[in-house]
Amino acid sequence: MEIKYEIVATDITYYSKEAAVGTRFYTIQVVILCSVTILFMLSDMILAAVSTITNDGSINVRSLNMLPRLLISFVILGIMYFGLITFSKFAVRKAHTVAGKNGLFCEHTITLKEDGFTETTEVNRNFHSWEGVEKITETKNYVAIHIRLGSVYFIPKRAFSGEDQIEAFISTISTNIEIAGVPKPPMFA
């Protein structure tokens, strides 16, 4: 089986974004962002409660500062998110314009055989035996071949003729990884 595809600058940003979902680092980021938002809200609630205590001990709420501050926190999070995405796209496009022939932003050919797979570009040819392949994963727009303790070959789904070809590609690689019989590496704690 052979797949031809081209990697463009935006593929780097979008694959990175899709591949991060569900990872430990991604979960930590989400927890931190949610915690900051909750702390932002709680601090405002505490401030509102403390500032409205009258001399007789009763609480008299006269203003709703929490809603505008909550909206401000969401705006700040949105600006950070879209700012990072924009910066990432800019950095990749800049690398793409000055890269010249590089083996990344070009046409790739993945050829599957019984003993492994070969990735060929205009400047290189890499062979990986099935014993060196850790796993194959699928995201919304990409299929990725993970090399044990090494790189990842991500293939845009637009390179496939349809879902049947994607399923056959994943099945072929999964079967060859199982046949190779190499135990999975231990997970990092």
C-alpha cells in the first residue's frame, strides 16, 4: 500500500492541536485555566461579601461586579488562546518561507511492506521496521504513525480516497505492529 500526501504550514499547527487533546499536558493546561477562572470568580464573590457587610452584621449587596469580571476572564482566556494559535501559525509559516528543500513541507510517500514502512520525500528516505513502530493513532483530520522513542509521521486524511482507505491503512499498520510482537514501552509516571 502506498500513500502520497503533502504537508503544508497549517498542518503543523492543526495536528499539534488535535494530537494534544487527551494527553496529560493538555489536561494540566485545562485544569489550570479552569482553576484561574474559578479563582477569579471566587475572589470577586469574597470581595463583594466582605465589602457589603454593614455595622450590624447583615450583608447588603448593592452591585454585581462578578458578571463583568467573569466576562473579562473569559475574554482574557480567549485572547490567550487565539493569540497562541496565531503565533504558532506565524512561526510555522516563517519557517516554511525560509526553509528551502527540507523534507517536511513537500510531497511525502509512505510505502507499507511486510518488514516495515518507508517514507520518501524529495530530500530523504527513511525506513522503519515494524519492531520500531510504537502505535498508530487517528485524530479528526490526521492519521499518525508513532515511532518508538522517536518522531511521528502524521498524514492528513485528505491524502486518502475515503474512509475505507483510512481504515485499511490503520488496520494494515496495526496488524504489522502486533505481528512484530514488541512489547509496548512503559508509560512515564
